[in-house]
Amino acid sequence: MKNTIKVVLAVVGLAGSLDHVNAQNAQMTIYDGVNPLITIFDNGPGDILGMYGGIYVSTQVGVWNLTISSAITKPLFGSSTAPVMDINVQASSTAAGTLTYSFSDNNFTPANNPGVVNATLSGGLTYGSATAQYRVYGDPNNLVGATTVPLVNIGPNPLSTLQSSTGGFSLPQPLSFTQVITLTAAQASNFSIDASFNVIAVPEPSSLVLAGLGGAAVLTLFRRRNN
């Protein structure tokens, strides 16, 4: 994700070409269950990326040191008709604790509706013990941050992890999508997490079988490599 952000920043003139009418309502929230909720709006105070469609935050809250917290949406990833959203977190904790990220954007009009949310959670653990849970929600009222309709739930899984899951939807448009990641450290820990989804067409039954076999093969190889 760091390399992706560098590439995005290297696109000369992109930020300047996005006038105010293209401004997104995307927002990221960070909450440790103890300290006040942190809310960062796309291109607002606290967002050091400086262009619409992405939020980049480096901060500290409670026992957590958040080296990298990035969230990307349209127009940098995907579009209103082809939604793609991503959260990347590199964090360490000095003790046990829980941290919840929410990243939300609205005004989506998916071309595939009814469609399928195709979500993936991956993460690595440097030291300690931690779990991660990833959920995706849709809201037919187009409200940023709303968790009205659950679409996908992955975990909680112990880190390290690599898992994908899908969830179908058929919602009025325009609509909002919200990603929620819950990180739970059992002790002082250091890890990185990436969670993303895109919207695809409802696959044919034969495609579902092939996708399931492919996902199982990738997960098996990942587990063998880490044993």
C-alpha cells in the first residue's frame, strides 16, 4: 500500500484536476474504546494525503501507535459505478487493547446491482498475539458511516491471515458502503492489515465452484508457507 500511495501521489495534476464538485464525502473513524473517537474527512484536517479519494493518517491513540492508516476509494480506486475500497493499517500496541477502524463513502451507483461484494482480508504479525475482523455494509439511504445492511463478515481471525468472502446485495441507488475493521491485541503486538472489496456481477453457478476451489488452493499454500 505504501508503494500504491507513492504512485498515486506521482500522478501529476490529478489533485488539481479535481474541483470542488468532485469532492467526496468519504470519512475514516478510529476508536480504541477508551479515548474520544477520531474522525477524519477526505481531504480535511488530519488527512495528510491531500487529494480526494484517499485518506492517510499517522497518529497515536491509547496503547496504539498507528504508523500507517490509509483508506482509498473513488476516484483513486474504482468509480461510482464500479466500487472499490481499501483500508491498510500498520500498527503496534504496547499492551492488550482493541481498535476499530471505519471507512465509508457514498454516492455509489453500481453497474452490477444486484451484485456481489467480493472482500479480502490479509494480515501479518511481527510479534505478539492479535486477531482481525472485517465487515462490509451497505446503506440504501446513502448515508456515510451507516451500517444498515450487513454484506460480508470475515473473522475474527488470528493473525497472520488471508481470507476472502463474498456477499450478495440488491439495494436502491445511490447507496453508501462502509468497511469496518476490528483489531484486538492480546498483548503488546505489531502487525499489518489490508482489507479491500470490489463489486462484481452475480456469477454463474459454475463460476462460484471454480472461485471456491481457487480460494481454497491459495489459502492452503499460504498456510503451508507459514508452517
